[in-house]
Amino acid sequence: MKPLNFQTKIKSREEIIQIAEKARQDGKTIVTLNGSFDLLHAGHLDILEEAAKQGDIFILGLNSDKSVSSYKGQKRPIIAEEHRARFLANLNYIDYVTLFDEKEPLAFIDSIKPNVHVNGADYGENCIEAPIVKKYGGRIHIVNFKTPISTSKIIDRIRGL
């Protein structure tokens, strides 16, 4: 069996900007999705799989540890960024993973200029990313979760054991 080389899929902001520009020049449809993906679960897989179907190149913006702590508190994330990035880069339908330190993904989205940005139904069509995506002629694709699960619910369940 051929080993996966996940390291080649984890890119810096500068590298991912160049990749996106080349993809755009080649007429490829660029898809983005962002999140912390702490304690990867089936609900995450639902949205990731759906996102991958929306275009040719799927770039995942992953909240860094600093970013996750800024909006989820100092006890989060549970899983360190390098491990979360590795898990995600090993999924064959994700083309690239890039970390971002900001609390909100606006700079990430603005740097990629995706054709399609995917979000869960809990964020909706009028999500904070929408103005930037639409500024570049892109669209928001909303995913209704098939698997009703969340990292917070998993943590609560573990605490209850």
C-alpha cells in the first residue's frame, strides 16, 4: 500500500495563495471551508465530504490553537493544531490544509478568493464570510448536517462518564 504524504498537503498562507492563484488561472473551481475540527467526528466528515464535491480544489482553513483558544476558551482545543492538520491532510478528498491565527476566517477567505465557500446550516447563507466570497463572484454553499453531533456534545458526554 502506498504511504500517504500528508506533509505535502499542509501549506503556509503564502504557499496557499500561490496555489489558489495558479488554480484560478487554470480555470479550476476553488472550494474553501474553515473550522477548528477539534475531536474529529462524523458530523465533520459530513461537511468535509460535501465541500469536496463542490469544485476542483478543496482548501481547508484550520483554526490554529491560538485562534481556537480565542473563541472557545483557554482549555481548547483538545487536540493540538499539528495533529488536527495531520488528521485532515490524510483525508484524500482534502487537497490542502492551511492554518490561520485569526479569530475569524476573513483574511483566509480574502487571500484565497474561493468560487465556493462551504458552511454548515447553523451559520447560514448570511455568514460572516459571505460578503468577501460574493465580492469575488463566489457563492456560499450551505450543508445540512446528516449526523447531529458536535465536539462540545462529545466533551459533555465524556465529562458525564
